[in-house]
Amino acid sequence: MAQADSRYVYNIYLESENDSTNSTFAGGGDTNPVTLPDSDVNGVSYNDFFKTQFKYQFNSPYTMYDVINTYFDYSNRIIDESTAIAKFSDMYANPKNVPDAEGINQNIEQQLASFPKSSVDMEKTRAEAGETMVPEPAADPNSAGYDYKIPDFKIYIVDNDYQMTIKYVLPDGTAAHADDVVTGYAGKTPITITSPSVDEYVPDQKEVKINFAKEGKYVTTVHYVKPGSQTGSTNATDQSSLTANDTATVKVGQSIDAATFDAKATDRSGNSMPVTVDTGKANLQKPGTYLVVLKAANGKTKTVSLTVMADEAADVAAPKRSVIYGLKTLYLYRTPTFNKSQRVVKYSKTTRTNRPMFVVTGYAYSKSGSLRYKVKDVNHTSKTTGKTGYVTARKDFVGSAYYQKSVKQIKVLNKKGVNLYQNVNLTKRTKHVKQSKVLKIVGLEQHNLATRFVLSNGQYLTANKKIVMAIK
């Protein structure tokens, strides 16, 4: 018996992990159905479906993930324009589909503008792509123009927290080439940057490997010398190093060691060696922020910041990676001890739906012992997005951007409304609810460091206070 074919529609979105309302359409479309055998769609994962859908579009082993990753790599200066075009040439089966320089930049402007300084969280995206999808039948296939709708698929975008500046220097100290500034997020797959060619000189590092091991801003230098002036082989290059997180947080009385700062060191040959911590200027029994010195056996040292928190302060502070927003006028400061000269951004008091949001990345204390949040600005439509610094932890100035307790009724505040979903991770959209609509709530569930309201039919929606408001 012949296998039946049906018309299917699907939507692919790019969505910020820190703000589910920041979502951009990336492919598919309700008005662009595809006809496929039902066996290619029913009971399969998103990965299986996309493999079937794009099998004639991409050369093996490339997928749509490689295309999207290449756009973000180009946006983050991991690859240059010519490399991006070369990669696309390898990926697309039809040469006519390979974007030129203008096409690449136009696509970035149209689809990546909402995600500055960001990357694809490929691990999370691929994990959800492995789930089995359940197509939903159209109520009226004739008027809808399709038989089934595949639940929306999301490609998750994570804010970059890593930056490596590669400097290229001639023997006299002048620049041999413009700096390369590569951005990404801690945990991203390591990449290699090839040092540029410079007439009459050779680099001491033909390639610079970037591991994206931990968040922070780093600098490495490639030295250019005259051919024949190198002493020894490439293998004789001094590989001694000391790397560590710039900050760490502990509770009063807690002991610290090199692991507290994820400190690692290597000798000239690249072999691991021990790191000790000098806490002579820190009081581990008193809340505050102190400078401590890391010392490696290779002679290298690094001064880092240690925040000692009182137990009660640790209990009431917003958790790391949680989202908070401003309630009153507040400032972002460069240091945890606030003064006017250290102000970076002023956030004026505004309406609830426009309140500035931040991700808490750490904690610190002022010289007087006041708790501060170390934060990252995640106001994606603002020029301030991506800025980092410190804000007050006072509850009358900042609060959780998500409800932490269940309520009985909510009202939709967002002008664009809000979506309802089948899953707590806000996948498989079921309905769109307009502004001012009142919904009955039966529960609240935690998802990572965000919360979701639960409706009586088991569907979910965001518990973001900028989007919905409790009224009972």
C-alpha cells in the first residue's frame, strides 16, 4: 500500500535564553507548506525531520546548524568574510544559494540584530532537537492550506561572556596587523585563528587556539620576527602560563584554594603545575571584597577579587544567572564601592513593561560592607545591552524579574501579547493571548532560573513581571 503524503508547515525561531520574548523568525512559515510522506514526519525527532527537509539543500555532512553557526561566527569575528563565503560554498548543494558578502551582511542585519554579542547554544538546541515532535492537525485543511502544523522549533541564543583580543606585533613594538577581537561564550567549542601573513616576517605562533574555557576578557600577543632570527624550533616556545577567573565568591569561614578561582598553570613545556593562593590581605571571617594573589610555580602571579558573603546575605541574594529588574532610578557602576565618577549607565525609573533587566553574574561588597550584584545588561533593544558592572542589591531598588510564588489570576501587560505553550521550556506553542486578557492560574513551576505560570489545562506561559501582572 502506498504511503500517504500530507502538507506540513513549520516555523524556526532564534530565541534568547535570557529573555523568551526576544525571538526572531528564522525559517519555514505557515504559508509555505511542504509535502512529505507521513512516515518522514510522524513519530520522528526534529533532527530527523530537518534531515529529510534539507537533504537536497546541503552537502553531506552539513546541516542548518552549520549555516547558523557560521553567521554567528562571522558576527563574532571568529571568521572573516572570505572564510564565511568559503564555508557556505562547501555547505550548499546548489551554488546559486551561496550568499555573497552583501547577502551575508544583509541576513545578519535582518535576523541577528536582536542578538548582539551572542552565540548559538548548540548543546541545548541539539538536545531539544532530539525530542520527538507531534504534528497538530489543521482544523480546516482547505482554508489553512496545510494538513498538519509542526510545533515551533527554537534555536537558543546565549549572550557572549568571553572575549579574546589577539595582538600582532613587530620587533619594534608596532602593530604588524590590526587586532583580532574574538567573542563567544564559556563552553563554546574551541576554535583556531590563523595568524595573518606579514611581508618579510614570520609569526612565533602560526595559529592561536581559543578554548573558551571560562568567561572574561583576555589578551594574547603574536610576535613577528625576521625569518631565521628565531631561536630554537616552534616546540621551544615558552608555554608557561597562569589562568584564573577574575572573581570568586565564598561564605564566611569557607576555605579557598586554587580551585576556587579555577586557577591553572603550565611550565615552559606546557605541563601542568601547582598554584597557591596568598590570602594575607583577606579576612575570611568578615564579609567584604578583597584582593588575593595567585602564585604559580613558574613565577607568574595574578591578582584576583574574592567576595566573602555572610550566610544570611547569601540566602537572600538573587541567585547567579537569575534575572532582576530595576524598580527605581539606579546606576550601573564600574566598582562595588559607588561614587559618581564610577557610574557607567543611568537607568531612569520607568513603567513596569520598560524596566531595565540584568542577569546576576556574581556578588561583591562595598568598602562599607554593602552587598552589590555584579550584573550584565540584557536590555536587547537598548544601546546599553551587554554592559557589565555593579548595581545595588537593595530590595526597594531591584527585584526578581520573575514571580516566585503562584497567584490566582494574571493580566497580560505586553503590547504584543503572550504565547501559551505545551511544555515548561516554552516549546510547542498552542495559542497567542492578546494584551489585557485575564487568565486563571493554578500553579508555578521553575525552569532553570526562570519561572512559568501553569493554566488549568496544563499549558504554560512566562512568569516575567514585565509581560504579565498578578491581579489576585
